[in-house]
Amino acid sequence: MPVRSYNQNQLFLLPPSLNEWVKSDHPTRVLSEIIDHLDVSGFRDEKIEGRPCYDTRMMLKILLWGYACGVRASRKIEERLYSDVFFMWLAGLEKPDFRTICLFRRCNLEVISQLFAQVITLAKGLGMLRLGLIALDGSKVRANAGIGSFRKVAEWQKELAEAKEEVRRILQEAETLDQADDEKFGEHRGDELPEELTKTEQRIKKIEELIDKIGEETSDNRLVSSTDPAASYMHNSIGSIPAYNAQVAVTEDQLIIYADVTTEPIDTNQLKPALDDIQQICGAKPKRVVADTGYNSNKNLRLLEEQGVDGYIPESGEKNIGKTLHNHPELYGKEDFAYDAEHDCYRCPAGKLLLPKRKGILKSRYSEKKVTVYRTEPGICLSCAKKNKCTETKNKAGRSINRSGYEAERERMRQKLKTETGRIIYGRRKCIAEPVIGQLKVVGRFIRFLLRGIMGVRIEWKWATTAHNLLKITRRVMMGRVKLAWNL
């Protein structure tokens, strides 16, 4: 059988063309063409001396393609510039080192946000931006901080006090030493700073900087990392990890139109920033928004109604939508008490009136709500024939009902989600937002932030979500569903 010739030392008669290295229908060609038509004037190189800086578009291409295919570390990208034909083609055989790549990635958040918005505008021009139904979701992404770097604020303050005391002790001992003892100091002057003092002062400086970053109002019991003070301990399906809460708002075409990161472990306060950002970037509000129970709060329900957005946010998990859950199912629930809006009172199943007795504010770390407590006159419940079905209390104050100032909004949301149409619409959430987060974490390998601090993680999340959107547009172009404007 004939065998093809094989020679690793073969020379080229003519130099090869870079364009021959990548197939004409490969996604990198479309991505490269899109970036060539974006406005990148806001980017700047941080180096002001030395050799000329690398071309901005080239740096964007290798970084965004890296995020799109799960190669995020600057050292890994540099490695691909020597070994991966697609990276080599996108870079035009340029080979920036990992420090240059890392510095470029740290461009300010405003410029990255502008690039993100440009890609959304491009998608809108291609007819890919539909704001009929938007799914909002958050996901915990591990911070670049080890578990062992976390301590309570009170422990950091205690260590600072101990370090200062150690410095005072070392200085006091140094003053008592014989500075003229040549046998001890040899050829040295004898007034050098002791090595242990230098190390202790460095530790003091580091702890003081850490305490300044977390602020004076932080609880003494809060866990803070010396590596990344902005990161928090957050709960997920496998336990508690040092993390940030990454947010996305996704269209039915799985296009990300909002991306941000927060240090808050819950999603309660993330709806308004998302709606405001969508309005600014897309020029319109979404018609419908679906989000899980983490976004259910009084202010969010009222916000949706005030802005005319049809929202679907349940109070409990999807399997319990439409069900009334009670800690004591054998007793009357709140729904068994009829509210009279005109007279601002409740009527219990026994026909007795519960009047407003007290108002208060329930506060948590991230939210607060005003509550009115309704009760009967003292002693009425104890003598009621239906007491055994209503309350177990032996206090003469009897049964109480709490009502917030947003009870009407909550009831309207409950009724909407009880309908067949409401359940179907809400069921679309897991088909829109969750696959996108899966693509970012599995395909893009975005399971841990590389940068630190809230500004750093926001920049990196913008890079990842921008790359995701570019890849979505690229695939639509390659499938022939849309045509780039400059090719029309």
C-alpha cells in the first residue's frame, strides 16, 4: 500500500498565509469580523513607556474568544498563542505575555460596560432582541479567596491589638540592649531594625488596611477574608463558600441584556437595578419578567406594578405555587380571616373583629418592611368556642394577624400565579435563565473569579457575558438566520 511522505523538517517554498489556517466557516471568523466593526476607542493601554502597545482589537479578540471557549487565565491564553491555531490566527501571530493580557483585562468597568451595550445594540439591529419575556436569575460564583483566609472581624481586631503589643514589647527590649556590643553586632552598626519587628509591622499594616476596607459599621461576627475583603460566605447547593452573587437578565433567545455582581447573598435588592439597566441599554422596559422566590419582596412587587411590567415572582418554590403552606395546618390560616379594607380590620371565622393594635418595622440586613398587628380585645380569644381550631396561645391577648403595607400587591401576585397561564409563564424561567448560567459555568468554565474586589469581579463578569452574547450572534450568523449589516 502506498504511504504518504512524512517529513517534520519540510520547508516552505513560499511563506504560508494565515487565512489558510482557519476554515472559512469557523466561528472565529465571524467573531473577528464583528469586533472589527465595534467602537473600541475607549480602551487604553496602561503602559506609557517602552515598546508600542498591542492593537486593541487584537487584544479584545483573544480575550473574548478565550472567555467564549473557557480559557480565562492570562497564562493559559498566552500558552494558546503558541499552540492553538485559532488564537494564533486571531492574534495575527502576535504574542503578548500574560502580564499584558491581565493588565488589558483590568480596563475600567465603564469601558467594558460600553462594549457590552454595543453588542446588545448590534443584536437589536439584527432583530435578535426581544423584550417580551425576560428571566432574571442569580448564581453564586466562588471568589478568589481561600476558606482559611476568613476570620470574624472581632478576631482581626484582636490580632491587630496583639501585633501592636508585640511591636511595643520588641521596641522596649531593643532599648535595653547594649548598642555598642561589637561581639553581638559584628560589623553592623547595631541600630538595624530587628527582623521580627519588620514582619510584625507589615502584619499590622495589612490588618489595618483590611479593617479600613470593611468599615466601622461591620458586625464583629461577620466573616471577612484577608485575601478579598469584599467576598462573602454564601450558601449554595453544596454548602457555604467564599463567593459573589452574579446576576443576569436573559431574553427568550438566551441573550444576556443585564449582567452585574453583588456582595449580597440574596437577590431581594437586584430587581430595580436590572430594570433600570435594561431600560438604559435597550431603550425599553421588558413586558414580562419572571424570577424565582429570591426576588420576592414587597418593594419589588410594587415596583413591577408601578412600571407596568407583568411580573411573575412566587413566594415559595415552583412545586408549591398555588398552595397555602402553614407551620400548623390544623389551625386556621391567615386566608381564613376576611379583611375589610374600608374599616381596616379583620373578621375571624368566629365573626369577631381584629383591630390594628400596633405598627412596627421588621428589619433584616438587606431589607425592611412595615407591619401592622391586628388583634381582638383582650380575653375574647380565650373564651371563643373555635379557639382550638385557631390558636394554641394561653395569653389573653389572643390570636394576632400581621399585615404589611404591600398586602394587596402580594395577593394579586398569588392569584396570578394560581392560574394555569401564570404557571406556564413562570415555568419558562428554567428554560431561559438557567441554561445560560449553565453555559457560562460549564462551557465557559466560569466556576471561580480570577480577579478580586467588587470592581474586579464586575469587570470579569462583563467579559464573560459579552463573550456569551458574541457567541450567540456568531452562531445565528453561521446558521444563516441573520445577516450582519455590513454584509447586506
